[in-house]
Amino acid sequence: MKIEYVQQILGELKAEERSIVLMKYQDNMSISELSEMLNLSESAFKMKLKRTRDKIRSRHFELNPDKM
């Protein structure tokens, strides 16, 4: 995935979605740390993260239909 696509997709996310993705994958924070920080149960946080990843994946394929 090209950096331009990553930046575009991240820029299209809501602020909270972008934050959880960056904190999870860039800052390597754990599920328990993030769920506590957001005052969510771990299962609620995992669902929020999954939905955000699904949104990123969907947008990636919209921008790169040949990568499906």
C-alpha cells in the first residue's frame, strides 16, 4: 500500500478511529491499555477496532480495485 493511500485513508477516518489505529499499531499499545484509556470494555474496544480496520480495508479496495 502506498504511503499516499495510507495518509488519505487515515485522513478520512473520524478522529477517534484514527487515534485508536495509530495507538494500537504505531505506538504498540495493548488492547487492555486502550480500552481502559477509552473507558470501554475490552470486547467493546475490539469491536471498535475491527470496524475501523474493516473501514480501512474497504476504502483501500475502493482506491485500488486491482488489489482485490
